[in-house]
Amino acid sequence: MTRRSCTLYAVGVICGTLLVVGIGLLVSQVFRTFMHNRLKKEIVLVEGSRVFESWKSPPPPVYMEYFFFNVTNVNEFLERGAKPVVKQIGPYTYREYRTKDNVSMVQNGEKVSAYNTKSFVFLREKSVGDPAVDNITTVNIPAWAVMNELKGSFWKASMVSVWMNSMGSGLFTTRTVDELLWGYDDPLLARIASLKPVDKVFGLMYKKNGSHSGEFVYHTGEQNYMNYGHVETWKGQRQLDFWTSNQSNSINGSDGSAFHPWLDKNERIYIFTPDLCRSIYMEFEKDVEVKGIPAYRFTPPRSVLASKEENPANEGFCVTPQECLGTGLLKVSPCRKGAPVVASFPHFYLGEEKYVAAIEGMSPKREHHQTFLDLNPTTGVIVRANKRAQINILLSRISGFPKTRNMNDTIFPVMFINETVVIDDASAARVHKLLLIVTLVSNFPLLIVGLGAIMLAILIILLYRAHKQKTSNEEDTSYSAVSDKEKEDPQNGTYIGLTAKSEPQE
């Protein structure tokens, strides 16, 4: 066997082996399955795992922005029933620090318990003003809470109405941003506190700086990666007791800080949020990219806060059959000590038009008021998020309180929050590195097939050259004219020309 034949044989064997092995691995998905299983084992809430430390102390900075609705025509609204006019003021921005405290493994390491502690530090450079100085005129929430509690007792209501008049406690109040957020001594609550145990301090974020909302127990994800970070219990409860159906009281999904790897566009993501006293769900909206990292954007659809007529599954969120609000609203008074607090998206985004039309100054826009999560589908890592929610108060006519006689049922906006986070550069670099490893390992069979294809191309070139050279050799061994003196005779064919015989010399 010649050297050339050996070369062709070797290239052919290598080519065939690479193609067969590569296609076999590609079809069997061995390397892809290996990476899937590897990530499932790495992304678990156990000591020493890839994500445990960042879960306990998230590295990307979180910012909390507060926007208030300043009422500009209180007298016209109360005395003549005019449409309320509000002006949005904000943001007042705080850096939010989150930590998981008292972390411990429970149930033989199958689950992990922790307290979610949040602290806030004001950032003047990212705010419109000084919260200690800027005043906001808004609904007097403590007064409305007290009036709402007494609506069934005319005599008690009349007595409290006299108290309110004597101490100058009206239906609206003007306070600084600091007071509205972190608390102030309310004169009406102080008077009631002398009769029964009631906190005399009120603030929308009162006692929430440096505190937690209770103990959470999470699934580690070791038994089933789909349960990674899911809440098992909150305050020792597997079910809530605020609502009127088991479905509404279910604690589903994570707390919004962890999501399982290998996300699918067709799945619903569930998040349990104590602030709303319920679980909500989010659905895929579109593909996005953040700092070069591919992500799926998930956002709550309209059906999450739809009316019971639009979404019958939401009937359990009606406080009573008579207290069932329309699409875009959720009355959370069962978990707010009976206060007439209503949650919505900012500016009643995704809500019924009538709520927007009832307040002059509302202008819902998707880009400013949508809640969304951008998650890398391979790792489940949050690369960007905006959590937006609005606090409203239900104002209505209450017997025993003459100041409410001109009042129609109104969902009155007080404040909305915008909680934002974007992955930091260091974390983004780590995700990029991990995604590169996953891509290379998962696509290793393609590399083998590619090498096989290259070897096949080389084999074809070698075969072509060998065939061309063989043809050339065969042509070299065929007959050719002896000299260029051969001529073509039109009568006798080819002949050899002879030199004419010279005449002898005489």
C-alpha cells in the first residue's frame, strides 16, 4: 500500500469516526443533559453551593423610589364634590440593603429558614428634594382607618367625629415626606390609645427600616430543581387566612429573590409577597438583553388583578361579596387591620378606565408603571427587575361623620413605589463565564461534527487530486509523435519526410 493510499485511508477513518460520534452525541444529548444536571446540583440553597452566599447577601444594589400624589384642591373636593386633582412628586430614593438573617438548615437539610431584613438609606443625589422639609397634602389615613372601623356604630362614630373636630383632625392632612414614610404621632390615634391598645404612631413604612416580615422556610432545590427558592411556610403557615378561598390563600412560588434554572417561556412564575398579602404570577412577555446577558422578561398580566367577572379565580380575594372591586385593584384591608387600603399598579395601570378618569393627574404608561423581571433562562439569575405598586385609600360616605356627606366612593392614590435592581458588573462577568462554559460543553458534539465535516472536505480534496494525477499518468503512457517532423498527408496519412538524395558530383 502506497503512502498516498495510507493517507486517504487514515483521513477517511478519522472523518467517519468524528461524524458518527458527533452525530451520536448530538442526538443523544449527552453533554447537554450533563450540563443541565450539573447546574441543577450547583444552584441549590445549601452551604458551599455556587449561589448560597449571594442569596444571603445579594451583591447588586437595590433602590427604592417613593412617589407621592399631592392633592391640590382639597376644599373643592370635600365641599362641592369636585374631581380631585393630584400632582405626582418624586422620586425620593433610598438605597435598600437586603440580607437573609438567622439562616439555618431544617428538616435534615432539605429546607432552609431565614428572616428577610431590609434597611433603607436616603440618597439625596437621586431624589427631587429633602424628605425632612418637603410637604405633601394627602389622605389622612389614620382618620379613615378609625372611621372605617366605626362605620357600623353610629353613636361611636359621632363621638369620634366630635374628637376629630376638637383636635383639628381632618379627612386630609399635610405632612413631610419623612413623617408619611417613617411615622409621626397622630393626635386621633393618641386619643384612642388612651382607651385601648393602639399604636399612636402612623407611617407608611413605620417599623419597616431594619426589620423583617417574619420567618420564611424555603425549599433548597436539591430534591427538585423546579422548587429552588420556593416558600414552604411564612410565619409557620403553609396557607394564609386573609381570604375566602384556599386558592387565594395559597403560598406559591419564591419570595422574588430566587428562581430555578432552565426557565421556559411557557411557564408561569409565582411570587409570594407579604406586602400584598398574597401570591401573584408573571408570564413571559419578550426576549431582552442586559449587559450582554440574554434574558426572558416576565410581567404580571391583567388577569392577576382582574375582577371576579373577568377572572373567576379572583373571587376569593373579595373581602365580602359586597366589597369586591373592579379590575386593577386589590383591597388588602384584611391584612392591614381593617384599614381601607387598596393596592394597584401605579396610576391604575392595567386597571379599569373609570379609576383613571376619577382622578385628574393619572396617566398610566407601560414603560413607567409596569412591573417586570428580566431573568437569564439558563441560570434563573435576576439581571434586572422593577417592582411597582401603588397604595390607595377607599374613600366613601360614612354615617356619623358629616364631613363625608358629599363623598362618593373614590379610590384615592396616596403613593407608589418603584423598587429597582440591575445586575452589577462583577456578577455579570461571572454569569458570562458560566454561560460560556455551558455553551461550550453543551455544543461539544457540534464541534466534533464540525471537525468531521472539515476532515470530509479534506478527504474529498485528496480524492480529487489522486484521481486527477491518475488520469494524467494514463495520458503520459499513450502514443505520441516521434518528432515534430511528422506531417499529415492528405492522401496517404502520416508519413515521415525524408531528405532529398543529393546528386553525385561529377
